[in-house]
Amino acid sequence: MEPVVAPEAANDAVEATSGEIDLTVDLGRGLVLPNPIVVASGTFGYGIEYGDVVDVDRLGAICCKGTTLKPRIGNPTPRVTETPGGMLNSIGLQNPGVDAVVEKYAATWATWKVPVIVNVAGESVADYVAVTRKLEGVPGIAGIELNISCPNVGRGGLQFAIDAAAAGEVTAAVRRATDLPLLVKLSPNVADIRPIARAIADAGADALTAINTLSGIAVAPDRRKPLLGNIYGGLSGPAVKPVALRIVYEAAGAVRIPVIAIGGVTELADVLDFLAVGAVAVQVGTAIFADPTLPVRLVSQLEAECRRVGVASHRDLVGSAVPKRTAAASAKGVEYRP
Ligand SMILES: Cc1cc2nc3c(=O)[nH]c(=O)nc-3n(C[C@H](O)[C@H](O)[C@H](O)COP(=O)(O)O)c2cc1C
């Protein structure tokens, strides 16, 4: 049978795909992820729980469970419910507090190759700064991810993440308190992500992560009350992916710092979609509950995909779906948002 590819082209293809594939992601301040597949906060515990099932050192990074200054017992039950294409959770940041997290886990993290990023939550700027100070300089802690989708008690419970000034203020305060790489996690529950993303970048964040869960509720089977003990829950899973894609697309277009995508990843195609809209890395969350081995398999699959399409790094796939120029504003100066 005749060869389907001309011999020269076949040689080129072999050359392009047979070398080492570079999957590293440089987030700045010395934090270089070995690959772009990260496990999302709240869905992989402190990593240690999964040691028997997953080779954690093959992951790009671990974002641990949300950590607060004092221990928290979390929200009343029920705390989770399934939804079409996803789940609603209202765990309420149950965690043993930063001192216990450092004491119990950091020594083990220090023996791992995989960078561990501590997800930090608080109810005031002072809370975030205090937790950060306790993490600064601890061996085994590679960076901080600020969960700013928390009520700011001093401002009548308004979430930091939905207000550009508050998001910038908490980011700037934490930036002053630490030299650790600082990631800040965006909430999708906003009308326009761009001013918020810019405020966080201007305040000195090293990277953005997007998105946290979408606010939702469910109704109890007897229809006499909302189902979740906390009434409100956060929607995650495949159902949120289009929203996450849109927010990553907009945030990546608005700032110069790297954006890490989160939301509904269940297979390689999702990873490739997020890279295409400008993400440099991707976090896997809810899908881990069904299959904790998924993130490690995605690493191998992404490497194989780079070979298949003939690129030396996944970085060559980043931004492929982003138009070269932003479309001109419409005559009315507004975009169509159904
Ligand atoms: C049970 C559960 C707990 C979570 N806990 C946290 C948390 O402590 N801090 C945080 O920033 N995000 C938390 N998240 C949000 C996830 O990290 C992620 O942003 C979100 O679930 C969207 O990704 P996914 O669709 O892949 O799950 C949690 C999500 C779930 C499902």
C-alpha cells in the first residue's frame, strides 16, 4: 500500500513528536509546576488521604482544603446533593485551623516533589493576613491560594470576591505579608469579572484561579424547606464548565498574570478547551470524587496529545481559541449577555 504521508512530512512529524514534552508551568516567584494538572481545593483533602490510591508526585500541584485561622466545624447537614451534571455543596469550610494543618501535614508535604498550595479563607482582611503569616517560611508549603468567596464580616457580609475594591484590598494585604507565590481564586457570581481580575492583579497576585462554585439552592423532597442545612450551596461539576470557560476567557484577556482554570473538568477534552481559552493550567475538582486517579491520567493523556499534534509543550496550545484582537465594541457599547 502507498504511504499516506509524503516521506519528508513523515520525518518532520517524527522529529516534532519524539522529543521530551515540556509540561512545566512557571507561575512566578519560583513556583514552577511540573505539569498543568492540579487538584482543586476541597476535593482532595490534604493529599495524604489519597496516598494509597494516587501517586501524588505525578500531579502538577495540590490545592489543599480551605484553611482558616481557627478550627471550623462547618455547616449544618445536609451538606451535599446531586444535581443534573453536577453537585451542590455547603461544607462550610470545615477544617482543623491553620496551626493543626501546619503541624499535621507540612512535614509530609516537604518530602513530596509535588508543590502543595494552601487554600486560605477568612472573614476579614486580618484573618487572611494572620493565616498567611503562619504559613510563611514553613517547609512543604509552596504557595497560597486565597479563597475570597467568603463573607467579609466587617462589611456586612459582602463577599470579597464580588467587589473589585475588597478583592484588591485583601490581595494587597496578603501580598505585603508574604513572599510566597500568591494565587487568588475568582468567584463566578459576579456581573463582570474583568475589573475584579484587574484589581487582584494590580494588588500583586502572581496568578488567578477561576472559578469557585456557582451559588445555588435545592428544595427538600417534601417541598417545605430548602434542602441544604445552610440553604445555599455551591454548584460544581460539568454543569458549570461553560461558565468557567467564559470567565477564564474574559479574565485571561483582562490581565497579564497567568490564569488557572477550574470547573467541570472530567476528561482531556475539557483540559484542552481551557488551554484554548487562555488557561496555563487546569484544576480538577468534583470529578475526583468519582475517580481519584483521573488527574494523574490526564497528565499522561496531555503529554500524549502534545506528541500527537506535534508540539513540544502544552504551552503551544494555550490561547488557540482567543481571537487575535478583541472585537470592536457594539454601537451601544454593551455586549449581548442573555
Ligand atoms: C465538596 C467541595 C468542597 C470545596 N471546598 C473548597 C474550599 O475549601 N476552598 C475553595 O477555594 N474551593 C472549594 N471548592 C471549590 C472547588 O475547588 C472548585 O473551585 C469547584 O468545585 C469547581 O470545580 P469542579 O467543577 O471541577 O469541582 C469545593 C468544591 C467542592 C465540590
